[in-house]
Amino acid sequence: MPARIPHPEMILCVPGPWRTHEAMAEQILALDAGYEPMGLALMHTASGFGCDLELHGGKRKLRDIFAAAGPHWQDTPAMAAIARHKSRAFLYGYGGTPKNAEAMMRAAAVLVRAGGLGVLVETTGIAHAPADWLAWTDRLHRHNAHAAHEALVVYVGGEETYSCGMHNFGLKDAITAGNGSSADAAELLKAFTRYLLTAKPAIKDGQRFAVSEQSPVYTIRAHPGIAYDRDSMLANPYGAWYLAPFASGGVH
């Protein structure tokens, strides 16, 4: 029986206008959204969910950091507003399950509604605009697992194309060869990782996967995952699945 892997930490950064922790707490309480700052924690009174909440000072070039992690909105007024932040709120909690990840997303949404200027998912390396984050968390209330997947998983192209962020759900990431179109490879991995999250299949090394009956077939192989730095927040302790074209025998 494989050893149980502890739930990995999940970290979200929300820059905002707050000059003090007290000012941030007042804005959260004014929302009357069921969340209560309690010292250095943020609690949801109805569910009992809680995570650590810390407020740090502003950071030079934070806009550049957000732009690098959020190129899809780098030229928007929302991105420009990051440069006017006064502080950074950090939420520290556990990922490792869809329930944990969604609870952390909702907590960050409260900070956005309290004046937050965006959300950087430190454990994925992707940043999102306030409106997008609120739209995704609204979809969570309708039990739409795709919303969390869109918010917390990113795809990186190169010699190999790979996903990052599935450890937030307690699942393996995915890798495939980057030959040909990296966009096509990313779409393949997006379909596969979404399948892992929503269908919760019991995958075995060597089985096959195709997006549709007309799509290419891939052999799924166990893989240790991308070799990040030892203490990287992006590292997935669960490993990865490697998708190799079936014609090649699926060997990597």
C-alpha cells in the first residue's frame, strides 16, 4: 500500500489598498459574507473552514510579477491597478483535495470583494484579474468543478508540455511531448487533467486515453514529475502522468 502523502500547502497572494491589518479586517467584516478575521486567521463561521491570513507591505515591481504570471490580462486597466497596491495579503492553507482548494478560492474571493486587486496562485504560478476570480468562485457555488480547474492549473510549453497546479487538488500533473503544436499539446493536457478532476478515474500505468473517438490515442505512463527546485511551491508530491502517442508504444 503506497504511503499517504500529506496535504500540500496552498498559498494565494492578494494585493490590495489596505495599510493595516485592522483596515483589511474592517473591510472583510463590512461585507457580511460569513467570514471573520480572527487574529492571523480568516474563518468561515458556517463551515468552520479556516486559513492563515497575513498582511505584508507592498512590493516593488509587483505589477511585473503579476504580468509575467498573468499574460492573458497584462495590458488591462486591472493589471495597471496592481502598481497602486499598498499591501499584499497572503492566505496560507491546505490544498490536496478539491474541497480544500475550493475553500481557499472562496476565501481569496472575500479579499477581492474587500478591495483586492487580483489573485496570484503561488502554488501554480498563475495570476488572475479580480473579475475573473469572482466569476470562477461564483461558478463554484453552482458545483462547477471546471471553474477551479481553470483558476488553479496552468500549462507550460517547450520540449515537453506540462501542467502545473494539480497538486492543489491532490492529483498528479500531466506531461506530453512538445513536438508539433504546443497549443495542441496544452489542449490535450487540459482535457486530460480536467478528466482527472471531474471523473476521478482510477488510472493504471499503461492504459490508454483519447479526447474523443476521432482523436489520437495516448498511452498513460507514471512519471516522477517536473524536477523543480527542492523547496519549490510548484512541485507536485503526487508525481505526474506522461501521455505518449500510442504509435510509439507509449514508452518514455
